[in-house]
Amino acid sequence: MIMVPLITRAWAMPNADTFSVKPIGEFVRKYLHGVSVDPFARNKRWATHTNDLNPNTAAEHHMDATDYLDMLWAQKVLADVMIIDPPYSPRQVKECYDSIGHKMKQGDALLGAVRKRLKAAICNVLKPGGAVLTFGWNSVGMGKNLQFQLEEILLVCHGSDHNDTICVAERGPTTPPGSRRT
């Protein structure tokens, strides 16, 4: 039986703080339960475990997102919910790096191998059957090859001169593929 995901569309003014956009904040709160992890938290502290590369944010840790998830895995943290809201474009990644005095390298944007490594780290920390919420300008999410099931999509229109924010909720497999946990 093929499950059809819930797809909704809302309109809201854009905001650099993604979760301050009302329909997006509501989307996250709907899934926010148990142990939650946000490796790109900026100043939002509503997840159980928070991280942001920028040391001037309210996040608990200030590390590369994948290194942060690897640290949680080593500590045997298991998340019911994973919130993945990285900068959406290479320009935004550059702005984030520049704002903290780091020079952006070509591999710093979430592209190819970097994204693959991040997804593997997410799978290690996510509880079987846990939810992953991704935000960006596409609906790729974790992807079918990792056996995640698409549960819900929220399209948030920000007006004619702005890209929509695409919010994706996926449910992980009951036994994560490639998990390094023993």
C-alpha cells in the first residue's frame, strides 16, 4: 500500500530565523516530542540537544554539524526527532562562515559527500522509527535510498520575490540502515 503524504501550503512573511515563521514553527512543534536534536539551532533552544557553528548563538555546542552528531552518537544519544535546517544556499553558507570569521572552503556548502556524511550521522543518532524534519528549497529530505517514509510536506510561500520554504517530515525505518551502533 502506497502512503500519500499530507501536503499543505501556507503564506507567511520570510524570516532568517526559519522557526519564527508561524506555520513553520507550528510544523516543528507538532513533531517535537521526546529527545530532539538540532545541529543547526542558531538561537532556538527548544530541542533537547542544540548546536550551531556560530559561537555567538544560544546553542549548547558550536561545532560542525556532522562532528556534533558523531559526538552525540559516541555518547549513545538517541533522538526521537531530528531537526535539519542548514543554510539553504552556498551564498547563505558563505554569509554564516563570514559572520564568524571563517573562510568558506568549496566543500563547506551542503553538497554531495558532505550531505552524504551528514545523513549517515543522522541515521546513527535517530531512534528506529524517529522523525527527521528538513527545511530548504527542495523536498529531497533523507531520501528513499535510506528507506525513510515521507509523512508530510508543508510549502510556505513568502511572496513573488522569495523562494518558498519547503518543510519535509519523514519517518525513519524501524531498523536504520548502515547503523554503526552496537
